Amino acid sequence: MKIAVPKETYAAERRVPINPQSAAELVKWGAEVTVEDGMGLGSGYTNEQYKEAGAQVSTDRKGLISSADMVLRLRVPPIEEIDWLKKGAIHISYLDPFNQMPLVNKFKDNGVSAIAMELIPRTTIAQKMDALSSQASLAGYVAVILAAERLDKIFPMMMTPSGTIAPAKVFIIGAGVAGLQAIATAKRLGARVEAFDTRPVVEEQVQSLGAKFIKIDLGETGETKDGYAKALSEEQLKKQREEMGKHCAQADVVITTAQVFGKKAPLIITKDMVAGMKPGSLIIDMAVESGGNVEGSELGKEKDVNGVLIIGMENLPGHVPVHATQMYASNITGLIGHFWNKEDKTFNLNLEDEILKSCLVTHQGDLISDIIKNINK
């Protein structure tokens, strides 16, 4: 089976789909792996390292993609390159299928089996393939490091001959994978941490990391079967904002992580809440790429609003590309290895498997993902 790994086309992306260790794993299974010239440089990997792993290197991007049985990427591919894929090829990457229906239809019309990494189910057996979680964990870490660098005070308490320095106060909204890593990182740096989540079930996890869990009675809330927070009603959001505004006003750093799977991120921090915060404090909107949790945040920008810095940094995992690549490559090889047929050295597209039922979007000219079908009705 021929596996191709082209370079990412997004200018600011330094992560790559596979590292040399993963390439070696695929070669060991019997795959013929070819990477595009310079594919790994964003994460510090040379052509020679891939060659030593048993992969080939190609300078012909179109030829590389058009001859492959399977193409591995990280980001959504350029739509024009889907025409280069041969009929029956398998394409694996993030696809943003909720917002990229022209792309999905192109895969369908060209007879390509497209697998969306963001649709990997959050189940025990699929844990090793869960790229959303692996990248979110790194994003939570990076958000706190970014906050510590931008804040005009230190995080930890210090007792010095010049007096005692109080610890910074960090308020984290959303205690999913990213939020929990942010809590853990902020605590390691010595901050006093509070956290809120609409799901009461995460209270114990928050407390186990040394943070205070903020309780707000919103009535019926919860999580989906895949572990994502359910969307709140407007009345619930209003009450949540009122209570959270009090904690934001006391915080030096606010980090928002709240996202609703497949939908625009909920607006949590309003202009009035920002106005109530202390000059010199800052907000990091980790949901800025899916619409944003903070009123006034902008993708890729830092804005000073009456002394409060609002940071809408994109691609937070991409700030630590070596480990982000290591984790994503592990997710990719975990997925391929789960369905790899050792006898004929091919990827077994078992349509009855629960994992593939979740993440396989198109196959043999059909849109087969139920979640994408339903959301576009």
C-alpha cells in the first residue's frame, strides 16, 4: 500500500502529519511511505531522517498525491488537490466537515474515502487515535505559558526580604481536556486557580488538580455521549455570565476553553464583563478559531480594551510543533494500525466498526457520516 505525506500548505503551520518514528512504524508493517521534499522541516525533521526510517522522498507533489492509496495530512486539504486523488484512495486529516461541505462533496464525487480526525469517537478503544484530545491538551499548556509571559506580574507566591508577593489569580472556564491541562499548568506555576464548567461531573477532576471548582446553579446541564458539554439556553448563558463576571473581576488571567462540538463556540465573556476586569489583567480565548468565547476577540490578534488584554492566538498546539507532531503522528498510526491487515498489508475499511462509523465521512461516492448528514438537513 502506497502512503503519501505531502507538505502542509497553511503558512503558519509547523506541525506535520508524521515524524520519522511513525514513518518507520508504517514501513515495518509493509507500507510504502513517501513524503514530500521538506515535509518535516516545520517540526525539525530532515529528509534524511525520513529516509533512514525507510521512507522515500519526492519532489513531485502532484505525482506523489495522485499515485497514493492513502494520503495523510494534518489540516484541511486545498480543495483543488482532491482532484489529484485516485478513485478509491483513502484520505486522513482534519476536515472541518461541519463547515466544509464543498470539500466533503468533492471527496464524495471523486470516490475518495475521507476520514476526519476530529470525528474520532471519545471511547476507550479509540483513545490512542483521539487527535482532538491530544492537541487540546497541548493547547491548554501553551495558553497558560502565553498568559504567564504576557501578564505584568509573576504567577507564584514569593516570600522575600522585600515583602510577600501574592500569587496570580487564574480563572479557567471549561474543564475539558484543554481546561484541565491549563489548570494543571497554572498550578505548577504557582497560581491560585479557579475553574468553572457546566458539567458538575468534572468537579472532582478540577479539585484533584488543586483548583477551586466554581458552582453556578444553571438547572439542567450535562454532557453528550462523547463527553462534550451540551449547549446552554440563552437564559442559562445569561445567568452563567452574571456569576462568572464576579470571578473575572477578581482574576489576573481568564482562559476560556468552551466549545460545542460541531457548532459555533458560545459567547461567554461579554464587553460588560471585560469592562469589569482590572487593568493589567488578560483573557486568552482558546475558542477563537470556532467563533470565540469572548466578545471582541479576533483571530490571530491581541487587543487592549481599556487596559485588559484580549488574546485570540490561533493554532496554540502549533506553538510546540515537535510534541504536537509526536502526538498527532501517534494518533494517525494508532488509527492505521487498528485497521491494518497484516496479511495483505492494507488498511481494512470495516464499515461495521464503531470507530469508522464515526469518522469515515465519504466512501465509494456516498456521504455516509450520519452526523454530517443530520447537521446539513
